[in-house]
Amino acid sequence: MDVELIAAVRRFNRTVTQRVGALDDGYMARGRPLAQARLLWEIGPDGAEVAALRTRLGLDSGYLSRLLRTLESDGLVTVGPADRAAGDGRVRTATLTAAGRAEWTELDTRSDEFAWSILAPLTASHRGRLVTAMAEVERLLMASMVVVGPCPPADPRARACVRAYARDIARRFDDGYDPALSRPVRDDDLVPPAGVFLLATLDSEPVGCGAVKLHPDAPAEIKRVWVSDTVRGLGLGRRILHELERYAAERGWTAVRLDTNRNLTEAIALYRSAGYREIPPFNDERYAHHWFEKTL
Amino acid sequence: MDVELIAAVRRFNRTVTQRVGALDDGYMARGRPLAQARLLWEIGPDGAEVAALRTRLGLDSGYLSRLLRTLESDGLVTVGPADRAAGDGRVRTATLTAAGRAEWTELDTRSDEFAWSILAPLTASHRGRLVTAMAEVERLLMASMVVVGPCPPADPRARACVRAYARDIARRFDDGYDPALSRPVRDDDLVPPAGVFLLATLDSEPVGCGAVKLHPDAPAEIKRVWVSDTVRGLGLGRRILHELERYAAERGWTAVRLDTNRNLTEAIALYRSAGYREIPPFNDERYAHHWFEKTL
DNA sequence: CCATATACCTGACTTTAGTCAGGCATGTGA
DNA sequence: TCACATGCCTGACTAAAGTCAGGTATATGG
């Protein structure tokens, strides 16, 4: 734990949450209790399902119900059955009335004004610097909120990642990518104790993955390391790779290896900088041009 | 109002205050009401005067009293007369007991842990980037919180600024600075309608100043533009200058002028870039090497 | 069809936060 | 010395936030 860095983060938290956060609430509230204002805001002009609101705002079911009743009796919101045909009959959707939409627009305007009240005192060039730095902080905070953990390869989110991975490489390989021509990976190989599939999530949305297969009497094999481009460039690939290596190392494997395509230049750079050395082919993967190994 | 910039600020506010702010509160509270935890934190290991706590936390006098009673009855705090000899007998100081200090240390540790929980998932280089960007955001937010407004030149904060200004230039001029040798400025000249003294404050602490004297039948004269080095490089000088020009322009003056020393290179650069042109000497100021004028 | 889970709801409740009026002791300017 | 301001306090109050224990209607798996 680096004391300097920690102190800097704490200073930042203090300044930003006290000044920006508190003031923002003030702008939001406009006479109404903050919880109501936030709820109204979160419902938004397109409406939202009650369950979604509950998780997004982290509210108790009963409390949320009561807040909705209040907004309803103020004529700002109507709550009715979800309009999606064949939907779950228990689910209900909250929608803004005309008055509610007007109120929402007012909140939107005030949020704009608040943002502008931060920018207005600055010169144009300082405004630019502030916004750039804010975007950087935001992206890196996002990266730090990513959670990496094991996940069954059959999980829909895992499947979604693998599909995204296949789409990505199909676009980048010289001759496209046909999974049928590639060496197959069975789900069972990526379930402990045979191996593991790691899923990276941001707010429980999948944003990356990676897998390792613990070959008996051979180096472990790393597969399917993929990072969504929404969080690319933030070190997530390295993190996943590191977790996979750790998984293998903790179970007694002393080396990991992998194959990759010559077009995946950032991946290759990542492997090299993570201590991988190029080795002769250890398999007949149709799409591979480079084979790497690392001693753990 | 630039829509792009505003949107960026709003995204930032949303992400950062929701995640960092809310989580931070959680770390702070540890079972205790947030207001109590914050108060305990603010008292700190060295104790604090009740009045200071009131302004720092922005609490109602009665409310703060009650919070202190609660902490007192929990054995965390003692409130006694201010220990400073010959102090104001009404003022009281809150001090942490041993238990209170332990609690404070616990909060401190948790704050460290929280900060580290943000940094930990990142690689070393991303940590560096995050901290750098955070510092930039913090500094620029600070700049945007600076309030510039008229202030009587006899106000202690104004005096403090002018003293700091004199110290600064004494250090930078080739032959030091003796106010007695410089052209005198009378307070009356910097009080409306003769002129104005502007004070820049951050959290009501003075961080800069500037003055303009509205000479009858002559260009207005700008004096004593100074910015504390805690907020230097953030465009505050330009802002003060601009406000002074506006003051003169609004009252019918069509030109402003000023004199300056050759060693104040940033100031000279500021004047030039703000549209000032060098003119022949218009006074016999002992310490001046350059004279500037700007048509409003 | 039944047992069980889930989504949302209501009623009853507690805690926290915050406000307001007034009171006492101390300080300050005339 | 007096009137008035100020710092801190207490009592009485309100509103907001949040919790908990059920209750009803709708799914879901066998």
C-alpha cells in the first residue's frame, strides 16, 4: 500500500464528494425529498420497471413502493402492469405523467446548470483540461470497479463473452474465424478441477473473460482472454492473465502456455511484457502463428 | 454553454459521486449515524473548537450541540472551555477521549483501506495515471470554487492579501520592495465609487486579490493583482483581471492601464495575452519597468 | 394441481436529520 | 454601567429515511 497514492485518493474523495456531491443533491432536490427526486429522475421519460428501480437505487421494496405511491398521488407517475406482451404479470412499470415529464425535464435542466456552474468560472483551456482529467478519472475508476471471478462457462454472460470474443477475432484474423476449424474447447475443461473460466464484470455486466485448462502432466493452457472495448486500455487483460496464472500456480502448475494469432498485436505485446517467451508450436491450432510459455 | 463539456461533467458527477461518495460514507459510518461519525472525524486527534466544527460541517448550532452530547455520553469526546489562555470564555473545545482517539484511528484506517480498494485492482502504471488525473481534477475543481467579489480594502483578509502581495514582489524585484518608496494607494481610492478592491476566496479563505482605481478623466488604473501560489496556474489571475476591467467598463471607463516590474514575467505575459499594449510611462512608479494599456 | 418462490404492496414502527424558539453566560461598544 | 451581540446550550418539534413483518396476486417446477 503506497502511502502517497492513498493520500492523494483520499484528498480527491474529500474534495469531490463534499463539493460536487453535496451541491448536486441540492440542485436535484428542489423542495422535494431527495429520495423522491432521485426516483423520479431514475424512472426517466421512458419509464422503468419497478424491480429495475429497486436494484438501481438499492432501496427496500416497501420503501420504494411507498415512494411510488407518493409520486403517484402527486400526479407525477403512474404505475401499471408491464406493457410488454406475454410479460411476467407480477412485474409493474412506472411511467411519468405529463407533469412528471415536465418535472424530469426541470431536473435535467438543473443538472446542466450545475455542471455549467463548475465550468463557468474557468477559462476555456482550463475547462478542457478539467473535462479531460474527469474523463480519465472516470475511466480508471470504472476499471477499478471491475470484478474478476470464476464463472461456469455455460453461464449466459460467459457465453456472451465468448461470442463477442469470436466476433472480435473473426474481424481481425486474415482469413476470418470459423470455430469449427479451431481446436475445440469443452466446457468441462474449464470447470474446476480441470480448469477455470474467469468472468470480468462491471456492475454485473460482463466486460471480459479468460480461461485456463490445467492439462495433467503438462503446462496449463490459457484460452479466450478477451476484454470488451468499453474497458480496453485499462489493464484488464493483464489482470485477467495474472489471475489465470495465479489459479494455475496455486494448484501446483509451474508453467502456462498459449497460442495466438499474428494480428493480435496488443495481445502479443501483453504476453511479452508479462514475461512470456516464444516457444515452438505445441499444438496444431489452425489460426495460431505464435506460441508462448511462461514459467510461474 | 458547451453541451459536450456539460455532458462530460455530468457523467463524471454521476459515476464518481455515486460510487466513491456512497461507498465512502459506508466506510465512514461503521454502525454509527453518519453525522456522528463525520463529527468525530472532524474533531480529530488535536481537538477542535465548537465554532470551527459548526462552520466546517455546516451544522445548526443546536444540532451540533446535541451530537456532541451524544458522543460525550458514549465516552468518545469531552467538551470543555477553550484551553488557550485569555481566550474567549464562551468558546468551547471538543477533544477526543482515549476511546474517541481509538475510534478516530479506526476511521482513518478504514479511509485508507477504502482508498486502497480503489487503487488495488489497477496496475502500477494505471494507478499513477489515476492519481495524476485525480490531482488535476481536484485542483481545477478548487479553481472553479473560487469566488471573486468586492471587499473593503480594510478587511483583514484584504490586508492579508496585500501583505502577501508585498512579500511576493519583495522577493522577486531586483532591489527588494519598500512600500514607502512606491506610489501610495489610499484605501479610499479602492472603495466605490472611487474604485474597487476584489477579493478571491476559496471556502472563505483569501487566495487572491486585485484592485482598480477609477481616475476621473483618465483611464482606470489596475493595482495589486495577486494570486496565492496554492491556486496559481489555474487562470485566477486572468479572472480577477477580467472582473476589474468589467467593473471599470460598466461604469463608463473606456481604457485601463497599469504598471509592472520586469521580473514579473508571468504577469506581463498575462497582460499581453489579455490584450494589453505597452505604452510610455504614465507615472513615476519607482519599481515599474513596463506600462500597459488596454481599450475596453 | 400443489408447494414454493417471486414481485409488489400495506401498515406499523424506529432512527436519523434537521429546525426553531428561547435561555444562560460571556464579550463588546457606547 | 447598560444594551446588545455572540457562543453554546436545552426542549420541543417535524420531516425524511429506512426497516420489518406480513399479505396478495402471479409465476414455476414437479
